[in-house]
Amino acid sequence: MTTTKAELYGVLLDLRTTFQTQLEQLEMAELLDGTGTGYTNHQADDATMVFDQTVNASSLLAARNRLRLVEEALAKHEAGRYGICDNCGREIDIARLEAIPYTPLCLSCAEALEYQARI
Ligand SMILES: [Zn+2]
């Protein structure tokens, strides 16, 4: 059974809710870290705390990025342009959309751009 773009719209709506919840939890954790970081008597505790903050900051960025991509995908759906590659304007393979419903790029463009980013 092949997933249709209409079905993926429902998936995107669910993902938006999931990512929003995740982002809120991460922001809450960051807020608590920000106010809670003080001096403790144990250096090891401080190191752990700094490590936790680093992890939170990068997961926060990733969560914001995912949510933005989902919102862009929903906007494209409403404009009737969902599943069109941002880079080359060709249809993105439905199997790729099933795997990552919020991807803005087709596989070959994603590979090409990732390749360029590494140079
Ligand atoms: Zn493309």
C-alpha cells in the first residue's frame, strides 16, 4: 500500500504536535538549567551539568529545526506544492516522504547539498 500525500498531511499534523511538545519540554529544561546552574561543592557535578546543557542546547536547535521544517511542509501542502523539491523543483519520491515527511529536498539534492557542505 502506498501512502498518499493527503495521508502524509495527517502525519505532518501529528508530527507538529509531537515536535511542539518536545520543544516545550526542552525549553523548560533549558530554563531550569539556566536558573539552576550555580556553584556546587562538587566539581564533578558541575562538569556533568555543563555537559547536560550542551546536549540540551543542540537538541533544542534540532527540535526547533524539525518543527520549522514540519511547518514549512504544511504550508507547502496548503499551497499545493507539497512533495516538490526546494532545490530542483522535481517530485520527491513518495518512499522518501514516507520516511521523512518534512524533508524539503529530493534524495539526489540532499546528497548533493550534503556533499557540498563537506567540501
Ligand atoms: Zn531535488
